[in-house]
Amino acid sequence: MSSNKKKSKCKNCAKYDTNNTWWCKPCNAERFREDFSKWTSGNEFVDKFIQNAQLSARNREEVIEWIPYEKFQNVEYIAQGGFSKIFKADWPKGRIICSGIKTTKWWREDRTIQVALKSINDSRNIIKEFLEELQNHLKYLHYFSDETSQHKASRLLIHGITREPSTNNFTLVTDYMVRGSLRTRLQNPDLPQFEWSSVLLSLRDLSICLSLMHEAGLIHRDIHSGNILCGFVDLPYLADFGLSRNLSYGNEEKIFGILPYVAPEVLNKQPYTQAADIYSFGMILWEYLSHAPPFSDRAHDLKLCLDIQNGLRPKILSGTPTIYANLMKQCW
């Protein structure tokens, strides 16, 4: 799908066409380049990554920046995962909108926004892996803005990188999703239950996110309800690209992910493919109805692993519409 946005002349250089967000790539790239000497992450590879992303940004949503940790206020610990700690914080002034007209300053949102801080464990020693996660997420966002405009609300934006001072770990700065993960959303008794229309709309948006990721040549490899985030209106946001890979990496034999969501062929040591993501998506369909993770009543052990390889799937719940049940089975 190509963009048909109205274009006009840049108000700074009067030469280049720009889109209706006032973003002139050549002007802004030059402005970013002028600022390179004014900041550093303390790591040359991280600096170079941010610089390259800034020079190639085609719109403000593709911009990432180095954000000193002291720029954040009201930092609050949220949760801890297997590879990271999550905080939320206020970011006064917010993200870059565009370069100011006839000025050396950036125009920003000029309002305080809530952001999530994902502090990657031991990231000082795994710079390559840390930047791979960021690169895959940016590739997904880049492809998303190319291919569709009506579903941009389902993108989890990355605002930049910072460093968590108590550990010195590199930290991703992203949108903050007020309702947390899909898992906590489904199990929260204080929030209204999903109506059928909401379930179908959410799954439609999630399927679009996954389809575009696959069209971009990526495999997520770790889709589960803890890696799907929910905003104010329960739009699903696909998150955590730490295990995602390009298709060319598909022959890796290591098994990643949470057992009930891992495809049986992967458990049988076959390569990850995009079909394995579809299997995980089928488990998400089941979880939307059950409000519990698949096989939550069983130990996640070798016996469950073998049973899944031998064809065990969650029981279709009574009252599930036939068309919905068939869709789950097709994914499995």
C-alpha cells in the first residue's frame, strides 16, 4: 500500500518535498548530524546505531535519540522478566516533532508523556544482541509505515535509548501501555470483560501486526500473552523483539519461548519458521476466550513437551463459535 499524503515544500530549505508532518529528511538529517558531538551513550556502537537511525528517519515516528536518564521524572518499577526490568516514567517535553523553522532547536511535543523503560539485563556485555532487538523492532516499524496507514495506532514506538544508573544497563524507551500485558488485562477483575466485537477487532489488529512483521522478513519466535501489550482502548501492541530474527537465521536449533506457545515442530528441533508464530497466535485466540494461559493447569515439563509433539492442544471451550474454533485449529 503506498502513501498518498499531500506534499509541500520544506519551510527551511524550500527545495525538498515533505509530508504533512513537516518532516524534511535532508534538513533533519543535517540537523541531527550537527548534534552528534553534543551527546554520547558511552559506547561507540550504540552511538553509531542511533546516528544511522536518525540520518535515515523518514518521519518523526522513526526517530530514536539518546535520552539522558535525568530527563525522566517519577520513575516507578513495574515488573521483571527473564531478561529485563520494566519501569514507567514521565518524560517532560516529549519526543521530537521536527526541526524548528530558521532555528537550531528541535520542536518537541511540549507535553509530558508517559513512557516505559525496558532495562536489559547485562546489556553492557551483550551490545550486539541489544542492538539486534532494536534493529528488528525498527525494521518492523519502518515496514509498517510503508505498508499501511489506517492501523498505525497498533505500533509500539521506540523513542530512544538511555542508561539505568543503578546498573548502568542500556534501556529502551518506548510507549507506555496503561493496561499492561494482554495476560494481566484478561485476568484483571477490575476491567470490563471483552465483548465479542472487541475480541475480533483486537485479533484483527494483532493479525495485521504479525502479517506485516512476516512480510518484513522477520520471525518473532516468542509470541505469548505477556508480549502483547494493551493501550487505553485495548488495541494490541506486539512487543519484545529480543528473540526475533530475520528469516535467514531460521536454521538455529535452540528452542526459545514459553512452552505452551511453542510450536510442536520447534519442540522437535526443527527450524523456526513464520508458521511457528502462527501456532502461537492460535494460542492467543484460545486465551482470549479462556482468560488463562494454555495448559495453566499442568507443569511445564518434559511430559507436556512430549504431549504437545504428539498432538495435544487446549480443549475448545463450550460455546466457542464454529468459525472461531476452526481458525484456532488451522493455526495449530
